[in-house]
Amino acid sequence: MNARLTLAATAVALALARSAAADPAAWHAQGLAEYERGHYAAAAEAFRHAADEGDARSAEVLALMYRYGSRLYGDAFAGDAAEAKRWAAVAAERRQTRLVAKAAGRD
């Protein structure tokens, strides 16, 4: 019986992960929830998934988290200037792509 429950829990977790992977908004929401709980490393991981799937907001959040790092989060999340610049560039590129699509009437 215990093995069945474990298998069922694993199946549910995999299904949720697949649905979140297909939906950057779900990853972003998970990142916000983790952030509010003070789980900054887990929040960054969720934001990273969303940003990798094309979410500009998540890339912006990552840029800020890496920019302020330990000054804002103490030992819970380290800053990294190179990562801050990288995610800021990703966010800017995504915002520009979306703006061009809107201007062309494809949004």
C-alpha cells in the first residue's frame, strides 16, 4: 500500500512539473510564493524556469535578486553581478520582442 501511495505522489508531482514547465506563468507564481515564504534560492529556481520559457518578468526579478543578493537576502541568496547583467539583458530582449510584436499587430 505504501508503495502505491509513493507511486501516486510521484505521478502527481511529475504531472504538476510538466504542466508548470509548459506554463511560464505557473513557474512565476511558484517563484512569488517561494519568495514570500523567504525561500529565496527556491524562488530564483522557479523564476529561472519561467524566464527560460520566455517570461520577461521573471528575468527582471532574477536580475534584481542577483543585483542585490546578500545585501538584501543575507546568507539566503548570494549576489552575482555577471548573472544580474545577463538576466537584465534577457529581460530587455524579451520586452523588446514583445513590443515589436504588439506594434506589428501580432499580440
